Amino acid sequence: MHIDQIVVGAAVGDAVTESAIRIRNALRNTVESNIYAFHREPNADQDIGLMEHYPLPSHRSPDDIIVYHVSIGEPGITDFVLHRSERLVLVYHNMTPASFFRDVDPVFADLLDAGRRELPTLLDRAEAVIAVSEFNANELRALGRHDVVVAAPPLNLRRLLDVEPDPQIQAILPVAVPGKMLLFVGQVLPHKRPDLLVAAHHLLVTNDFPDARLVIAGPSRNKRYANALRRYIDDLALDTVWFTGGLTDGELAAMYRRADVVVTASEHEGFCVPIVEAFNHDVPVIARDFGAVAETARGAALVLPSDTGARHMAEAMRRVLTDDALRDTLVARGRERREHFTVDRTTAGMLDAIRLIVSGQFGRRR
């Protein structure tokens, strides 16, 4: 039997790609398994093939399985899986609403819109569907697909504890961050709302912690949006924000170990990996109640109402930085919550879901 996976894009540091790699590695203990990508970045795992090299139908059986990781629209893949005879399983990681990108990247917004339009057709074709959170599962149930199983993405969220922190970053940090450090980890994109974090940080350094630094750790995937954000920071005459760009695991490990609090103002998350990464480093988390954030944190983060603005976000930052009892409580809860996302536990959960599908115990019967 073959169980092959498809991802739209394969890249280092991408949670969907890492999930697929861990599933592939585990599956290879019992079946033949490969990953294919529509796009593959040069530094990605070279054992991931390109879609143009996907085996011909004559080399596959109708009992084989295609696992398609859905995270964005890609008409080429949709057309491909609709016309294959293998059994289809979807793993739904969610898709960011196109409205966040309509003004800054219309082409990308169109892909997101296409993904939403393709989703019902894919759900109808799929024999089984896995969602990486209840939030994602509820989106699919609203589309009429009720036999959804929830399995957290199999990510090694402790990898940053096992890697040696980058010595250059460790040497820079005492000078670059003389006071409290607020850390955001993620792509610099509109739905992540780094602009709200900047506004809250501006209030924090003006009123409470003039030496505090906001470190925005992640790649700027959209130059237009990133440039607008930098202009906003310049307009505030704010020199306490540090854009690191994309980081290696060693560099990111050094950031987490130095951080006083991890902050996110994101307005769309299908899981939110940095929350659990922060838990693993005993760093308290402040977030807003959007998407799967509260579900992932499950009481272990300071989750603010979705309509929280800059003033109340700044007040939350001040509280966590000054209230030792609150900080200790959040750290203790984070230690408990992170045990639900160990790599062994999440990999086993995803494999159990796939085994049920293979055995015919889960999903639509053919």
C-alpha cells in the first residue's frame, strides 16, 4: 500500500510541511509513503518530490491513499485529486480569509478565495477528513461534513529546547534588549496584526517600561505590508522595535530563552504553534481570542477578548511583566498544557486517525 501526502508549498519552518514530514517518517515503518509539493523552496527537504513527478495512475491502486494538506487554494492540485482513483483524505489546517490580503496582495487573496470555493468540492470527494483543531473542524461541519476527526498537528515543539542557542544572537541580546523583551513569533502579515502589537508596545514604553523592546521574529512575506508597518513605526518615532526576519532554530531558541512574554494579536489561527513553543520555554503568553487560540492555550495563556485594542493590550503586557503571581500561574499552566502536544502524543494521534481510515472504521464507506 502507498500513502502519499500532498502539500501546496514545502518550506523549512512551515508547520504544514513539518507535519507532513513527521507523518511520512512514521508511516514508512509500515507502508510506502512520500510527500509531493506544488512548490518547493530550495532549502526544503529534498526528499519531498514535486507534483510533476507524482506517480502515474497506472502505478497506483484505488486502495492507495492520498493525504492532501489543505491550507490555501491551488486549482492544479484540486483538479489533480478530483481525477485520481486513490482514496482521498483531507487534513485541514485552515485558510486565512482573503479579506486580510485584498489590499496588499490581490493575487494571494484570489488564491485564498479559490481555496474556499474549492473546499466543498474537496469535502465531497474525500473519503475522510482530519482537522488539526476543533475550530477547524467546526468550519467543515458548517459546510455539511460532520464525520470530521480532530488530531493536533504532529510537530516537534520541543526541538528548540534541544538545539544549541545561536551564540551570535546571545551576544547581541544584552545590548539590543536592555530591558523587558516582548516577543512575537510568526510571519509579518496583515492577519497577524503586528501593527496592534506595535501600538500597544508604544503605550508600554511611553508609560511604563522605556527600555522594553518588541522583537518581531519572522519573515516579511509581503513587502507592501511590511513597508507600511515600518512607516507606521517611523511615524510613532519608535526605535524599540526589532525586526529579525526569518530565523534558524538556534536563533529562535535564543529569542525564546530571553523573552519575558510572548505576545500575539493575530485575528486568524487554525492552531497557533508559537503558543506551545512559549509554553515549552516557560514563557507566559498574551493573545486575543480569535480562531483556535483559546482552544490551543486552554486556560494557560492570558487570552483577551477579540475586540481588545492597543490600550488594553498594553495594560495586559504591563500586568504580566509586573505581577509575579500571575506570571507564575501562567507558566505553571503552560507546563501542564504543553504535555498535550508532545511529538510522540501528536504523531500517535494523527497515525491513529489514518489507521482508522485505512481499516474502514472512519470516514465514508465506499
